[in-house]
Amino acid sequence: MIKCPNCEGEMNFEPGVQEVVCQYCGTKFNPNELNRDVKASKEVNDIEGKAYMCTQCGARLLTFDETAITFCSYCGSQGMLEDKMMKVNKPEFIIPFKVTKEEVIKKYKAKVNANVFVPDYLKSDVVIDKFRGIYMPYSIYSFDYKGPCSNSGSKYSHHSGNYDYYNDYTIDCDVDAKFEGVSKDLRSNFYDKFSENLVFDLNGKEAYNPNYLIGYYADVADVNPEIYVDNARNDAEKEIVEMMLKQGKFRRYGCSYPNVPMTNCQYVSAMVPFYFLAIRDKTKDRIYYAVVNGQTGEMIVDLPTSKPKFIILSLIISLIIYGLIFNFNLFNARNICIAVAILGLFSSILIGVQAGKIKSMFYHEDDEGYYTVHQVSEEANTVKTFKYLVKSLIATVAPIAIYAMDLTNDYITYSVAIICLILIILSFGDLINIHNFLVSNKLPQLEKRGGDESE
């Protein structure tokens, strides 16, 4: 643990002032000017920290001072056991925290309080206090290309007889392009829905200095940066093409997508800051995450829906609608059939859209880092989205059939309508289950193998 040079008290890096602050005497130090004893290999390519392993899910986090871990940021369970000292590759850059934990908590509370259907336990101060600052491993890619570039273009000329005539062009130019800053996370269990949407300003990066880590944790990379080279190159080429098309010269001759083969790939490692909160579902082994960009304060929160709150509000709205229908004398068997069919169709559309996302979620189709490290869950092969639609489809078709038969016996019509309404209510319950499933995450197992851990 780094000691204050003045009083030997404990010190932490404070994002609000961008300085290392003594927690006892309040003295502030520039992190780039504060000296500390850093354990490193002879080549200074490794850094050594204290590794903690979660006894529930196997998550392993590093701390580079005496900071104690009390809650696992991946599964939300309490109690982390010290594993041992561990060496990891030293990153070349670090983006320091700029947003304070207090600012994160305030923003999180505003977000969850704005949603009336969020379960109350997500708003508990005990839960919210589990926000942890973690540095995640990233790789930053750069590409360049210098040389000739030949592209084809085609532009409409005129119409004659039954034919349209086009002029073909060859567009030659010299390109001197350099693209820096394509970043990819190197942690397979850090979902791309977070890393791809919480973007960092790489202009704020600093040369790696362990003083920025004081008071925070760091995760260990388990994805080879080579995995993302093609993906990063595509991102760079797309950006370069968009810049070229803004000049207008390529569009003028019908070249809508010039080809710039970016080469000379280079990448460096970096640590980037996140605040991480894991909330375990009370009834299922699912996790809800709140992830915050520690530099910009941007936030992504998994917000489940509380069934009791949804039912209460739905009943209130139903009573209001019933009062309006009764007041305007619209309450008859045929109108009820129409209303039920519309509700059933609406329910079918919502469930169809949501259920279709479940298979994609199991396959991790949008998470390249996960896919390259882990095998796809066998559950994905057993997911049948049609089962979610059965109730709402019956509730849509049955009243239409009754309406078409134009029965004189209203009791049959009302009975079918009531049964269909019950099916719709049950289908909306399924819709809530699907929503809560989609915004949650499987309880991670990470590297848990049981027994002794070996490096």
C-alpha cells in the first residue's frame, strides 16, 4: 500500500481532483510525480498485484494496494477470498477515472426512480453502495496506408430507346491515411453491449502509472488482441471512406464506396475505467448489471419489470377503460370480440419481437470476444420462440372466429372473450418474463474450476 510521504496515512486516487489524496491529512499529490515502489520483472513488462477470487463465480480481480474486496462485481455475492500475488502484463496506457462514485450513485438513482416498474430492491442503498471502480483491459488499434488507390465508378448518362446508358470511370488517387483509436475490450465476460456503447475519449489517456490504480480494482485480459484485428480494420476503413466521401469527388463519378486497404496494423494495451454494479435476482440465478463509463459518466442499466407493479397499474388502466366503454354504451358482445382480438394481436406482436431476441442472446451473436473464448450455450439449440406466442395467438384468432360466426348466444361470446382476456393477461406475464430475461445476464462462472488455481 502506498503511504503518504507526510504522515504515512492511506492514499487514494480521487477522480474529482485528478490527484492522489491522503485519507488522513488531506495532502494532495500529482500521480505522475508521486514516487512509489513498483514491483516489476527485470524487463519491466509485468506488474504484480494482489489477486482476489470470488468463491461463488470464480471472478478474479486485482488490486495494487491494500484495498479489500467485499462484493463480487460480477455476481454480486458477498465475500472474496485472497488468492495470491499475481503478475500480469503491464499496459502501455491508462485512462484515469474522472467521474466520482458519488456522481455515479446520484445518476443511477435518477435513472431507476424514473422507471415506475423497477423492483424496489434495485433502489436499496445497500445495493447501490456495491458500485465498484474497475479498470478493464483494452487493446487500442492503429492502421495506416500510403500509396496509390484505384476505384471504379458508374454514373447514369442518358436513356435511349429501351436502354439506360451509364458512363464507367476509373478514379485514381494517392492516399496518405492514418487511423488511430479503434478500441476493443479484452475481457470475454465483459459484454460488448457495454464496451461498444460506452465510448472513451482516447485523448484523455496517460502513460501507465500505478498511482492511478490506488483504491480501484483491475480485471485480467483473457482475449487475444489478434482476434479483433480484422474487426478493427473494418471500423478504420469505414471511417476513412466516410471522410473521403465528404470531399464529393468520389460521389461525382458514382463511386459510392471507395476502397482503402488499411495496412500496418499496430496495437497497444490499455486500462480503461468503469464503475460496475451486479445485482442478483432474488428468485433466479440471473444478474442485472449497471455499468458506467468512469471517464464520461455514460451509463447502461439493466432494468427489470416488477410484476406486482405492472399488474396494479394495468388494473387501474383497465378500470378506466371499462368506465369509458360503459359510459358510452359500447359494451356489447361484438365490440368485446373486436377489442379482445386487437389486444391479442398487440400482445402477439410484442412477444414475437421480444422472443426473437432470446436466441440471439444465447448465441452471443453480437459479442465477438465472448464467442472466441467460450463455447456457445447448448441451451441455444433448445430455445423455441413459438411457445411464447401460443396464448396470444389463441386470444387473437378465437374472438375473430366468434365475431365471424355472428352467434346469437351472447353467453358463449362473453365466455370466449373472458377466456381470451385471461390468456392475454397470462401472455403479458410471459412478456414481462421475457423482458426480465433479456435485460439480465447468466450467472457467470468465469474461470472457476474448483480446487487449487494454477497459473
